[in-house]
Amino acid sequence: IRKEIGQSMGKLQPSVESMVVPKYASKEIKTLKPGTDVNIITLRQDGTVISADDKKKEAIVQVGIMKMSLPYKSLKLIAKKEKNTVTKTTRQVINSKSGSVERKVDLRGMNLEEATMAVEKYLDDACMAGHEEVTIIHGIGTGILKKGMTELLKKNPHVKSMRPGQYGEGGAGVTIVTVK
């Protein structure tokens, strides 16, 4: 019985060759260099070529922690991803922002909702302009703006740190923000 089960199991398991070499290979690769990123067609995994033999048309490919020796026809080259480059128009926007963004924003007279929108936009602009430290003028008043700005600044991704103003900076009526 064991012999019969062993033979039937052998028929059920696909051979390693069928798992690694696809029936319909993509555009055949002629040469590969170490460090090239490839996709293993049958496994649907990306890997990096460690070494390649152009005569045998075989490459050793690392996928995660595994290294496999695979024929070229089971591999597909991965198109290189474009680098994030700053375009000319983006650079123009950054340059125009850096000259026009002041180092302070005055919120006195605004309600909390208006001040929140103004500060969020201002911090985006200040970050883009490259300012390292900015002043938010909220005044003393009833303390609602100061409390609201403190909560907002704690959650804002552009804020590295914040502190109350000192004597000569505006005292309790301002918050000094270090921008990321």
C-alpha cells in the first residue's frame, strides 16, 4: 500500500522544472549582470541577480533570504523605477515660495476654524520655503486660539517642536515652532 501511495504522490507533485521554467517564456534574456533586478515569472517574485552565466543561460537569484539557480527563460527584467526628481516647475514653485513666505503668521481676530486653516496652509508654505523656525501670533485674549493651536501643532507633520514665546519675542501671545 505504501508503495502505491508513494507512486500516486509522485504523480501529484509538480516537478521542480515545471515550477521554475514557464511554458511560455517572456522575451528571452541574452545577458545578465550581478545586481540586476528580475522577476521570477512562475513564482511571481522579484529578486536580484547575484551571479550569471551567459553561456549556460543560468543565473543565481536572491529572493529575500533564498538563493536559487534559475534558467534565463524563467526570468523577466524589471523596468527601473524612475527616480523622484524635482521638475523645473516644482523648483520654480519652491523658489517663489521661499521668497514670499514670512517667518510669522498673525491669527489675532480670527476664530479657531479660520486660524486652523490659516496655520495648516502657512506651515506647508513655510516647510516648502525651507524656514527652520516660525512664529505663530495668536494673542493672549481668552486663550482659545492658543489652546487650539497647541492641539493642532501637536498633530501637524511639519512641526518638529514648539515652545511659548520668550520676553522680546511676544511672550505668552506667540508660539515659536521649529519646522521639520
